[in-house]
Amino acid sequence: MPRKKSTGKIKLKTHKATSKRFRLTGSGVLVRTKGGKSHLRRRTSDRTKALFTEMIPVEGVKIIRRVKRLAPYMEK
């Protein structure tokens, strides 16, 4: 069976930690999760714990550029 011809394009690997921390909204805005959601939350108030669920838009242009480089296939 003959080999497939290579097109010369290289697949890029997604940085998995970046893809888990950031999302793209439908309008294309990059949002991030808040830290401190996973453990050591027993003494935290319910109001503070509820605020952890919000996603915050990423402001910095350089950070957005870095995230898009680390997760090149992140889609809307």
C-alpha cells in the first residue's frame, strides 16, 4: 500500500493547562477562570465562593497573544 503524501504542514500541540483555564466566548472575547476554586475553601464565605464561578475577560494584549499561541485551535 503506498504511503500518503505529506503536505508539509506540521500539527501544533495544544498546551493543555491553557486550554483548561481559558475559553473563547461567542463574540471572540478571551475569558479566564478565577483561581482558588478547588480546595481549602471551608472557611470561605458562601458569597465569596459564589463569586469564584464567574469568568473574567482577559484585558492584556500580550497575554491574549500568548494564549492564542499556546492553544492555536481554541475555537469560538
